[in-house]
Amino acid sequence: MALVVGIDSSTQSTKAVLVDADDGRVVETRTAPHPPGTEVDPRAWLTAVDTAVEGLLDRASAVSVGGQQHGMVALDETGAPVRDALLWNDTRSAGAARDLIDEMGGPQACADAIGSVLVASFTSSKLRWLRDHEPDHAARVHRVLLPHDYVSLHLAAPGTEPFTDRGDASGTGYFATAEGEWRPDLLELALGRPAATPRLVAPGETGGTTAAGVPVAGGTGDNMGAALGMALQPGDVLVSVGTSGVASVISTTPVADGTGVVTGFADASGGFLPMVTTMNAAGILDLQARWLGVDHDALATLALEAAPGSGGVALLPYYGGERTPNRPDAVGTWTGLTPDTTRADLARAAYEALLCSLADAVDRLVAATGVQPRRVLMVGGATKSAALRALAPAVLGCPVVLPPAGEYVALGAARQAAWALAGTAEPPTWPAADTTVLEADPTPHVREVYADLRERTTTWSS
């Protein structure tokens, strides 16, 4: 039995799974935490991955890393970080993104060049911020890596040239997604000087080996890894409820949405992964539980005690700014509070706001791609909530397929490792997991109230 290791180096932690390469069965799982914050010393990820793979990697025949997208890991000539990495959810680069879009000829020209309209999350926006605010650091940058690249390089044997894949590269802002090639001119535009990029590894190939000779696959971004781990097919819309909220769909053609709502990423297997992302997702529930002084189970119980519409209470949950819609300076906004408002209303309003935000994301994805959903699947830690399960099909207005709980980014990385190990043209086919179908009567009035609040706060929520 050949075993492979898949790693998810996420915003919050490193998860590593040891998997049977023949059937995808998870043999063992390990985790290690990451420091909090939107800027982090990337060397902390290396400590975490060493902890997570201890006892696993020496049993594996191949390994691959999925990681949080977009983060800026700027290295000097010695390979040391010039500063802490800026993560995808650090919004200080919002103005830099707007400047770069203007310099590239406007939103549609930007989308035509890289497949997406830049926002604060993209690596190039963070490089421009570095140029403008920390010129001494910018002057020392020799190479720019993504978080998963940095972890992959750590696992590879000394002397390995840094490498990445087209999926994660498509979120940098200096990669031509439709053509599948770097745009060094756009990196230089952002940073103000040239810098090296990692070499591109084709789908199913290896980027190097560990010091012990274990193949290291190219790795990919977390959303691409999840799509691979779930073996998504055309027409499957995946909604992920984690630190961020994501709606994505597999496509055979690239997208260049000049409105900026849909980001036209590549996937990890040679196709494309159009995506709509929200910055605020599971954290909405974390905050509400804290405010009400309850744990998540009690929050769910409270929410299910309230009627649809939360007694007239509505929430626009843009607590830390928002990416879809692109309002980096926005704040959270509540409306409909009265002396009759109950704790249950407040709890349910948080769930309904989260799901309305995700429903908006699905609608915009379908409108931009023309892909009609065959299925809507939902994953992420928040799906453990009884309230989220009960309310998701009601707010989304359709059945929701709930796969079993699992580390799908890490599992996708494991499938990528197994693919590289097999040397085949396509990734291995693993048996499909059993799913649960969630159904409920639609509550369209909830979305109508949310949409009204969203539009009314366009100009005064910052």
C-alpha cells in the first residue's frame, strides 16, 4: 500500500493527512496551529508543518502542499523573509490595488491581462503597498513566493529551485491565467523593480524531492486543493464556509470579469476555477457567539428558536471590510432592532446574514460564467452547526449537498501527490464519499431584506 501526505497550510493552522494513494482513505491526521493576525512571520508555518508531518512524512511515497492563496512572502537574496508575510485578509493594500488597476488601463484591461480585477487580497497589491510604505524592505526583495510555495520549498531538498502551480499563481496579479504564464512586467509594475518568481510545475508533475528522495508535487492554492479533493465536476458549485466564504465552479474556459466580482483563477488540473469570495464568513458566527456569551451549539439553538426573518432584524456582516462586494473600508451594520428584539433574533440574524452573503456570491458566479448549477455543495467548519444546516437550503433557495466532514484541502493535496506518484495523465479516481442532502422551504423575503440593506449602505458603511 502506497501512502501519500497532503498538507493544508491555512490561515489558522497546518493540517496534514496520511492517505492511501489507491483509494483516498485517510489513515492519520495531524494538526499544528499558526499565529493569529493578518501579517505573520512565515517561518512560523515551517515550524507548524514540521510538527504536523512528524511521523507521517517518513511513511509517505509522495507529498504535496495546499495553502492559503495570495499571501506575500518576500525573500531577500539569502532566502530569508524581508518582513512578515502579508496575508490575503490584510486590507491595507486596498488603495494600492486601485492604483494598479488604473495603471493597467482600468478594470476590464486588468481582467483581460490576469483573469481578475485586483483587490487588496492579491499579492501584487501587497507588493505595491510595500513599495510605497516600506521602500527599504522593497529594495531588498529578490524573490516573491506564495505561502504554499514557501512551505513546499522547505520540504524539498536543499538547492531545489522554488516552484509553484498555475492554480495558486493565478491569484498573484502577475500571472496571465488564460495563457498560463508569468507576467514579470506586472510584478515589476507593482514592486517598482524586478523580482524572481517560482518556476511553474505542470498539473500532475513534481517540483522536486525531499532530502530523503520523496517526490514533492507542485502544490496549489487552498481553493484549488479543495476542488481537487472533492473531485468536482462541471456544474458543481462549491460553497466553502471558513475564515472566508467562497463560491466556485469548475470551468473549461477562462473568465475575465471586468466588474471584479468573479475572479478568474486556474485550477490544479488544467482547467479554470472562477470564484467569488467574501472576507467575512465563519467569523460572523464567532463574533455573535461572543457577544451573546454562548458557545456555538447554544448559538445554533437560539437561532432555531427565532422565525425566518429574525423578527425584522437584519445584518450586513462586513465587519472587517469586504471583498464581494468590494468594500474594503466597510463596517458591520445592523437594522430593525426594537425593544421586542430577542437574543434568538440576534442569533438567527447572524446566520441569515452569512447565508445571504454566500447566496449573493453564488448568484454572481452563475451570472458571470453562464454555468447552471448541477449541484450546490457546502463545506467548511461552520457546516457542523445545526442552524447553518437547517437554514442554508432555505436562504439559498435550493437543496444543499453536504459532504462528510473532512480536510478537503489537505485531501486534494494528497490526491495531487498521488497523481504525481502515479505519473498518469489524470488524477487518480477515488471512491466518492456519502453525502447528505439538506432541504427546506425557501425564504426569499430574507434575501430581499438583506439586499435592500446592502444597497442602502453602499455609500455610508465606511
